[in-house]
Amino acid sequence: MLSVVCPIYNEEKYIAKCIDSLLLQDYPKDDLEIIFVDGMSTDKTREIIATYTEKYPFIKLLDNQKRIVPYAMNAGIKASRGDVIIRLDGHVEYPVNYFSALVKYLKELGADNVGALCETLPCGPSSKEYAIAEVLSSSFGMGNSYFRIGCDEVKQVDTVPFGCFKREVFDKVGLYDNELIRNQDDELNGRIINNGGKIYLIPSIFTKYYARDKISKVRKMFYQYGLYKPLVNKKLGTPATIRQFFPLLFVVGLIVGGVLSCLSWVIAAMYVLVLLIYLFLSFYFTMKSIKKTKKWGLLLYQPLLYFTVHVSYGWGYIVGIYKILLHKPFNAESNR
């Protein structure tokens, strides 16, 4: 049996599209269960799901009083019956062969987790919403995060979104870490790799992920990604990737370079040169997005968003290091 677990909270805008895409799956329904784990939504999410649970007995709704993703995933996994488990997101639409293709590749590759590419879409028609989506799928914004920027062939990677796992993986490495509000998938995948497991990205399968609608939400999200990354590294005993350090170095460079620029005109000149290069790159990638989307309004938002993402992540990383060094707690509060 295949068990699908989907943590949700206040997803009334997207949840019906998500469920409709799951009902269209070509996977046999008599060998499937779909478990939504809700963080006590305050909008109409639960009402919408109820209309589906009444019609389809393989769709279930569980409560997540803790409201954060690791608790939801762990509750869903414990309640599930399948020998294969897929972790979904309510903000996403899935192709009709998503379940069947991932299960097929999981077996053929002898993998412990497989996932698909993530096509990031704007959640609305405005230039701001398009700019957010473009930044989240740009190599300048996201580095070499292949599930975001794409690849041409099946590739062994360090993490994937919305993965398909062998159930035995959780028996071997444990469940999701409840301390991690963000980066819980990265940490779990890191444990899988540390225990000799293999994770693959399948480029022939695409999910449609709807990006956040506000710059403030993007800023908060990437601050939290940065904040929890040092904790993930501590738990795993080693950094999983090199790309995570670039925003950190960027922010440190901004601060230290700014201070040292007051002491030497040579350092000041180098500092300005680096900022100009960064500015050039941000506008270069913005122009590429404008060429693709035909939206000149991206000029107002996209360069700012690149800076917002990089600085938010980098500053969060610094705060995360500070918390670890001084043994400060990472507060478990809702992020949705």
C-alpha cells in the first residue's frame, strides 16, 4: 500500500486544487490512503477537506495540535499503513503520474527517497508575485538547488521536496525531528545519507508549487531556513552542502567590509566593486526573467527580492550560530 501524508495549515486557497490533482492520479485507489494532518486551520481548509472525506474513504483528516510540520509528518506516518510513504504539501499541484512514477523509480533505483523537480509558479498576476516566483527558481537566488533550477538527467542529490520513501527508512533512521520548524526535510535526508542511503531527483516529473504572495513572508521563510541550518549541521555532524555558506559570507562581508571601508580607501573601493558586481548580477537575472515573462514590473521587485533572500538567510544563519554557541533555545513556534 502507498500512504500519502500531507501537513497543512490555512490552505483554503490551494487545497482543493491539490486534492483534485491527487484524485486524478493513475495509482490504484484501492491500494492508496491520503492523510491530511491539519495544524488546526482557522480558515475554511477543514471544511473543504471534509467535502472530500465524505466522498472518498481513502482520504483522512488528522489534527496537529502542535501546528508545525515535523509533528504532522510523524503523526501521519504513525497512523499510516503503507510500505511506501510520500510526503506532500498542500501548496502544490501534482502531475497524474506522480505517485506511480515515484514508486516505480524508488524500486528501480534501489533508492531510499526519490523526488521530482519543483516548478515555482506565481500565486497571482502581479509583478511582485511573479518576481517572488522567479527568484525562487533562479540559480542566482537559489544556487545549485537542482530541484528548483532543474537538471537534465536522474541525479543523486542531498535532498528533494515532497519525497517518496521506503517505510523501512523511518525504522532505520528515525522519524522527523520535532525541534526543526524549518529544514526538517534536509535533516532527515542528511540522516538517510549518513546511514548509507541514496536520494535521487527525477527530472521527468514536475510539481507545481505556488510561491508566497508577500515579500514579508519570503523574508520570514528564508530567515528561518538560515536560522535552523546550523542546528541541522550540528545534528548531522557535518554541513550537507557548500551553497548554504554563501549567504552567510555575503552578510558577513557586508558588515565587516562596511566597517573596514572606513579605514582604507583600497578596501572601500573593493567593497563598492563587489556591491556593483552583485547589483549587476541581480539586474542581469531580472532581465532574463523579464524576457521570459514580458513583465517589466519585475524591475521594481526582483533585485530587492534577491537581496532580501540572501540577507535574510545569511542573518538567520548568524543568529543560528549564536544560539548554538550560547546554548540558546530554538523556539518552536508556528511558521505558517
